[in-house]
Amino acid sequence: MELTVRTASLDDVESLVVMNKHLIEDEGSRNPMDMEELKHRMIGMIEGEWKVLLINNQTEDVGYMVYKVSPDEYFPEQSELYIRQYFIKRQHRGTGLGAQAFNFISENYFPENTTLTLDVLEINPGGRKFWEKVGFKPYLTHMKKNNDP
């Protein structure tokens, strides 16, 4: 399957917001944002320092990625790329399309010699399995505790 990837524009916001809402649902996030709040956040990402890419399979938008490149915290001469959101529509999962799109983006959009980082929710084992399949390894565990009385 031939994929195309392009930088998203404000014309893509409605499609991106729907996919972002599905991402939140699918990964089990506790993010309570409604569609209007997600829209404002996505506009801010597109207009701000985040890179937003739209993935298309020649017939429809099948996913998107949001990422940012910044200097490494400990080695500022090196860069670190943080993947904030990566989403492939439900009906296209398990087909290899997600890995194909990720590899294409890695080869064509990411700077060379860059460390890639992302977060995967513990309640999303499918997400973790995908990221391990494309070469990521656990680095740290972020823990939370509600300090309820």
C-alpha cells in the first residue's frame, strides 16, 4: 500500500480532532477534553512548535503524528525527538500500515542521530507492543498515586 505523509495545516484540524479523540479513547487516557478543547489544542500545536503530520493511503487520511525536536537535556549538542501523539485509524491496525508509516516518517522527517522518546500508558498494552515492534525499549517508569484521604 502506498502511503503519503504531509505536514498538516489548519484545513486538517477537524479530521485531526476526530482522530485525536479516538486516540484518547483507544489508549485509555484520562484526558477529559471535549472536541472544542481538542480543536483549540490542535490549532495551537499546528501553529506552535510541534510538527503535525498527516498520513494518507491514497484514498483517505489514515492517521497522524505530533512530535517535537529539542536539544537533549544532558547533551545539548545532540537532539531528542519526543513523539506526543501517533495514531492509526482502528480499521487499519494490524495490517502493517502503522509500522510502514512510522518507518517512512523516521526516514524522511526525523533528523539523523536523534534519540526518539515517547510515553505509553500502562493500560495500553497494544500500544506498548506496537512501539516495541518498531524498535523502542522501555527506559523509565512514570508512576502516579492519588493522595486521597
